[in-house]
Amino acid sequence: MAKAIGCLSGGLDSMLAVRLMQRQGIEVLALHALHLWRPMPADSADEPRAVRAARQLGVPIRLIDATEADLQMIQHPAHGLGKRMNPCIDCRIWVLSQAKAIMEAEGAAFVFTGEVLGQRPMSQRKPILGLIERESGLADLLVRPLSARRLPETKPEREGIIDRTKLLDIMGRSRKVQMAAAEELGIADYPSPAGGCLLTDPGFALRLRELMRHKAPTAADVQLLKVGRHFRLDDGTLLVIGRHHEDNLRLIGLAAPGDVRLEAAGIPGPTTLLRGAASQENIATAAALTLRYTKTPPGEVRTVLVRPVGGQESSLDVAAAQDIDAARWIIQTRNSERGTRNTDNKNERL
């Protein structure tokens, strides 16, 4: 039985690719890259959807950490960025290079993916698919089962390891053919199509660009970008204010030495995280903005608890910030797609 390495995202396309290989008697080892740009899980105990997909498909899966590679790619994208901050071509080359190394170590015959010709405008055009194959070192050894009959024949097909006539010829963005194939191949549990990479999200991309104007991002910085409302004070200090209970819990967990947490005393409201210069002025600003996202009327004075990480708690009496103050410092004040004001509602449920 021939063996192949399958890149498994956990979405329908990659699941179908695995099933098509299984149907031809190929032993599959799934590979999933844990990217820094994946959305924050609903629960800290949530496992990657690729792990659940591998379990459903009955294949072993190997997870690889892409954090350091992701940080390098976003700062130095050899093949450029997509519409926002997504270095899709570099990302595909890196993942497939890892797959090639595992293929060689495992004695596998080829690598395959769930890519569909023409589905993604940056990385799934025919010339770019060829570029990715060459630069990953997988020329003639990379099979794309969902679009194989629209692409050049590969070595595994020529050698009879897989039957090209049993592969598909899907092209474009529609998922109708995939959904019909899923029913035929017995795949009933698969996620709805959704953005799995935050770099394509306009709000997240805006925050990341703003962060990179101040510093080279770290993994901890990126995790913070996924949470809350973000404010940049005049000296470069960052404030993050929770939007709801889950954000508040995440901000508590993301607090690092040197950070300061703030919360209104005795009333429901957000957790605020200050990262940067913990000056008296910045703490006062953070406290006023914290009150702005409670039901405290603008200008009314209340007490805010100040909790330096690893330090001693204190309190501060300040007036709740005005809307104009929040607009002055908030990073995502405009929707980058439409140029309209962000829905930054003071009365949003916390």
C-alpha cells in the first residue's frame, strides 16, 4: 500500500481529498500546521478542527507549530501580501516544504492537498500553483485531487499509484460539487465555509499593520490582537478593553509582567489591559476609558481598580471618558472595506 502525506485543514475540501485518496487504497498521514493567525477558540479546551476531521476520517495526524515561520513571513513576505496582510503564497510554500520533509522521513510516495483551482485569487491560480510546487521542492510530487483533471499529470498518476480518472475536475469558488461529493463519500460532519485565517479579516489586518508601525510583533502581541477594542495612546502605549465576558477572561489570561489591568469598582464593566508605559497619565486615561464602557455617564467620577501584574493593587477616582476621547485613541475607528464608522457602541452588552 502506497503512503501519502495529506495537508488537512479540517475544512470540507481537505477532508474530501483525504477520502479520495483512501478510496484508492492510499495510506494517509494527515499534516496540520498550527498557525498564529487562527481565530481565538471559543473555549481554551477546544481542539483544532483538523484533529476532529482526522478522527472522523480515521487517519493519524501530525501537528506542526508554524508560529516562528508566521512571524517571519508577515514581516518579510518574499511573494508579497494579498488584499490585506495575508502572505498566502509564502505560507503554502512553507507548509508544503514541511510536508516534503515528512514525506521523505516516512517513505511516502507523494503529498496532496485540498486546493481547488481558481478558488482563491492569490494562491490558487494555475501559474501560482506551479510556483508553489517548485519552491516547496514538490514538483511532480504534489497532487491536488479535487482539481487534478484540470492540472498537469503528476508522477504518482503516471506510475499508476493513483488513478487519475477517479480524481475530480473542480474549478472556481462554488461548493456545490464538493457538497455532492461529500454525500457520496460519506462525509456528513464538516464545517461551514469560513475564514480560517485572521490575516484576511479587515479589522485584524488593520490592527496588525498598526502594531507593526510600532514594533516587530511577537506571538504574545498577536494573541492580544484577537481580543477586545484596541486603543493607542500618544506615547505608543496600547490599551485593550474587553467587549464582553469572554474577552475579559482572555485579557486576564493574556496579562504579562509589566502589564496593568484595570476594572471599575463595584459595577459591571470591562477588563482593560495596559501594555507599555504605566505612567500616571496613561493609567488615568485607561481608567477613564474603562468607565466609558460601563453605564457610567460621561464625566461622572467613579473608582477604578488598578492591578499591575505582579504588583500591588491600588485604586483611582476618575471621570468617565467622553465619546470624543475614545474616538481619539481607538485604532479601529473605520471599517477598512467601506470607510464607515466602526460600530463602537458604548451600550454594547458586556
